[in-house]
Amino acid sequence: MCGIFGVLNFDEVNADFRSLQAAVNIIRHRGPDDEGYALFNTFKNKSEERYGDTSAIKKGNHILSASSESFNLAFGFRRLSILDLSVNGHQPFFNPEKNICIIFNGEVYNYIEIREELTAKGYRFFTGTDTEVIMNAYIEWGEECLGRFNGMWGIAIYDMRKNLLFCTRDRFGVKPFYYFKDDNRFVFASELKSIIEYFRNDTSFRKELNKENVYDYFVYNFADHNENTFIKNIKHLLPSHFIKIQGREFSVRKYFTLEVNNEMGVYDEGKFEIIKTKFSELIYDSVKLRLRSDVPVGTCLSGGLDSSTVVTLIDKILENNNTLSNKSAAGKGQNTFSAVYDDASIDERNFIEQIVKSTDSNSHYVFPDKADFLKDADDFIFQLDEPFGGTSPYAQWNVMRLARENNVTVLLDGQGADESLGGYEVYFGFLYSNLLKQGNYLNLFSELMKNFRKGIEISVRGFKYYKNSKNKNLKSSSSAYYNLDFLKSHTDRNILSYRTKDNLNQKLYEDLTRYILPSLLRFEDRNAMKFSIESRTPFLDYRIIKLLFQSEGIYKMHNGWSKWILRNSVKDLVPSKVVWRRDKKGFPTPERKWMMKIKEDFILCVNENRDELKEYLNIEDIILNYDNIVSDPGIKSHFIWKIYNFSKWKEMFGVSS
């Protein structure tokens, strides 16, 4: 897990080395262990490598001298050492012939198996890194190597043999990859702030606000749902895509497509057993692969089914391997990290302690509070790169900080299970709609009755999900606080109308690839990397995702239960109190209480940016009615946060309207 940055000038114009250093140093939290640079002249087929001095880096005063040569392509890198902690893992990494160079953020978990395959083909390996495996896999199979990788990545490879820059992002976007391109240059980075920093003194670069994203953020609460960012001309490389640049020829292609079975199907117990057995094998192997590390590994434990499954499987794997290699020296079990509260309505310790007890884990708790939140708010907003729709990620921020304080470098968690297995309450509405459309009235009635406490209410919401969907999120008490002209200027931007109305698997696919998971993965990456933590997500193993989306929808939710496959797969491992819990909290925070505490800073912040904010919001009315807005149950608690977050972010990043 690391930080990458690169710039390619399409003409033989020297890359600004001081700006390059600044761009790399602003993401030093992603890699505190090493620093490196490689410079290339793509016109003369020349390269030069620069090494950083780790001791100087940690003191924050490391300066490299500029070269007298002209280099139009530059790679910069910050390393968080996970595999092969020696200097052999230094990047940028060159092949022995010095004609191919790679910078890589992430992990390819099956690197051992790929290395064995390549060794049988005659390749020699000189390090214990997955970086060298990726390099040789690219040499052997070209772009087709991506289909062999099981992992998460943002990769840039410069192939001097072909004068080719090859950049790629993993299948589901676990790792980030931002880029900017105009007629003169291509710039990429692990974080948005890195690109902004590179252009700090470049007056030709305009940080212009993308108002379509602003609309989607305020109206629909979406922020990571397409390739655009909040800044025009800076984009996300979409998951499952790669970029090729040769000369001025630029192309973006998709290398992986998830096939979705849109049939609801008819429940068959024998078929379900086959799916359940295969899923059980895959999730066990996925967790096992993600324990590969040369540094201490821990787990996030929220008390929900997903993270509890991961913790329990790790315990079983360690027991089966008869090893304590990943167990804490201070105790018998693994280290778990959890955010908890004294507020019983959002505290999950009763579930967490069930798992801790059953696995003999070493539990670590953090209590996020309003004082810490107020102190961290600016840093929190800055590190997450773009505005986000609620304070929930702050709980995760605290968990990552807790892990770092306990010298754990790698954390596994349950991200991705909800969007692939059917974990959110709203999915029941799609199940019922699917069954109604199918004409399966008997099964529909059965499902409603088995979920009788919530079934009728959920089904009504599901059937009406898209009725009058235009500006759906504005049909609340908050609608009066938006600038009407702003809303009218985007009346044709009705995102919800393009989404599925009555197909469970298609709904899951949309949330996995566009509307929910991409934001959660941004939070995961930035929160973890802020504290130099590598986060790993075993539920997003591509083999698991392929299995789940090849299966009919009927097996995802059954007998009134969500996550039917997962619950049945782990019911003999995970304590039943956790397996069969119906409530779902995620990473909760006492948001309304916190919003009341930021009132003074909120008013100060929006007043300073009043002229720009009034294009979107009725600021005077919001300030006047602040207390009522925060306490109004008809207005979602994140309404105030989104305004505060957007205003702060816009000022921090110097973005103009």
C-alpha cells in the first residue's frame, strides 16, 4: 500500500521536479517508509533514477537536486512496506534490463501462485515483492496479466521498448487512481490533493468546480458515481479500466465486465447448497490470501455480520494452520479494533464482545466524541479529497488511528458484502418488486409474512421507490433551503430515473459499481492511508463477486432474511446472536449532536463563503433556522454536514465556481 504520482509532458518539455516532489510529499502519509523517483525522456529513450533517504524523509526535510537533463516523464513514489521489508521493495522498480519501470499502490494477494507459474516459464526473481511479480506478469502476458491478478491496485508502467505508458485500476476500485489530461500533459496520482499540489504554481491550470457533481451531492447524496470529480478536468480512472498512452495517442479501455444474472429464479434447496458451499470455500480462501503480510495484521470489528465473519474466519485459519504468526504477542488471539459509544442507541459492544469472546481476540476500543470531531474536522475533510455525505466515516477514521497507535499496519474488514449479498433494508423492496413482476404471488406473500415486522412497510417503500422519483431527495423539509434557480438549472439531471426499478441483482450491481460502494471505498482508502494503514477487503475478491452475480436473486434474500447465503455459510462459526441480528448500524455517529456543536464554526465558515454558496443554497435562512434544521426529523441529519463539508472543502482546495 503506497502513494503514486506521475506526469507525462507530450512534448519534450522538462517535468517540474520541485512540483513533482511537492505532489509526492503531500501524500507521504500513504508511504512513510521510503521515497523514490524515476525520470524519463521518452524522445531519447533515456532514464534516471533518484533515491530518497528514509531517515531524512521522516524528518521532513529531504530535498533532491534537479537534473540538468530534460525529462518529460516522471514517476514519484511513497512506500508503505508490507511485503519484503528490505530495500528490494524500493520503487520505482525497474526490470534487470532497465527498460521497464513500475510504480504500484496496492496488493496482488495471489502473487506467490503467479510467481510459481512465471518461474516455471524461466523467469528469475530477486525480491519477495508482489511488485516484481506484476512486472514480470506484464512482460509475459501484456495487458492480459490483469485477469490473473487477485487484489487491489493502482499501477503505472512505463515500457521503454514500446514508448508506452500503461496505467490501470483494480476491478472494483478498491484503490484510487485520479488523472488530469489536456493537450500538453497527463498527470496521475493516488489522491486528488496530489494533482492539485503539482499545479499549485501553474497559472494555466484552473480549479473549476464541476457543478453537476455539486447538484448530485446535494440532491441525491452521490459523490463517486461516475468518472467525474468535483473539479473539472480531473477524473477518476473507473474500476476495471486501463489507460494506454503512446506519443499523443491516448486510449481508455475496460478489461473486466461483471456478468449479472437478472433472473429472480425459483428457490431450489439443492442449488442453494451448491452456491453456499462454493461461497464458503471462496470467502475462507479470500481471507487466507489477505493474511499474507510481513507486518502485523489486525481486523476492524463493528459488531455487524460482515466484520464478525472476517474475524471468525481468521481465527479458524490460524487454528487450522496451527500458528500464531498473525496473533498478538500480547495475547492469544488476533487484534480487533472497534468504535464504540456510551450512547446505547448506536453502541454495538454487546455484539462485538460476543465475537471477541468466541475468538479469544484482543479487543481495542475507541470512543469518538464531539471534542475529537471538532479538533479533527478540517484534517478529516482534507484527507478525504472530495465532499462526502455524512459523518459516519469519522468512526472509521478513529478505528484506523487506533490500529496505528497499536502498531498494526494491515487491517481486514467487511466492506463490499452489503452491495453483493443484499445487506441493506431497501433491497427487500426490490425483492418484493421482483417477485411481483415474476407473478410469484405465493412466494411474495410468504416473504412479507416472514418479515412481518418490517415487510409491509418495506414493500410499500420498494414499490414506490421510483414513483415520482424526480428530485426525490428534495421532497422533505430541507427543500426550501435550496436555491430554486440552481435546482431548475439541472432539472434534466434525474439520475434516479436511469436506475433499475424492480430487479434485485441489477440494483445490487448498480450499488456495487456506482452508487454506494465507490464512496465507501474512498472513505476506506483515505481513512486507512491517513494513518499509514493498509486496508484489505476479502468480500471484494473477484471470484466471490462473480459467483454472487451469476446466481439468481432469489438466493440473496430468503425467508425474510437479508444476506441469506452469508448467514447460512457462517451459522456454525459465528455466534447466533450476531448471525441472526436484524438491526444494522454500520459505522454510526451521533451526527445530530455533533452538528449542534459545530454551529459556531458552521456560521463562520458559510459567512466567509456566502457569495459563492448562495448560488446553491439559501444561506440566510439556513443560519436563521439552524437549531430547527438540526432537530427536525424531517430533515436528514447530514444536510447541515454536507453544507459545512462542501464549504470547507471548497476553501481548502481553492476551487472556483
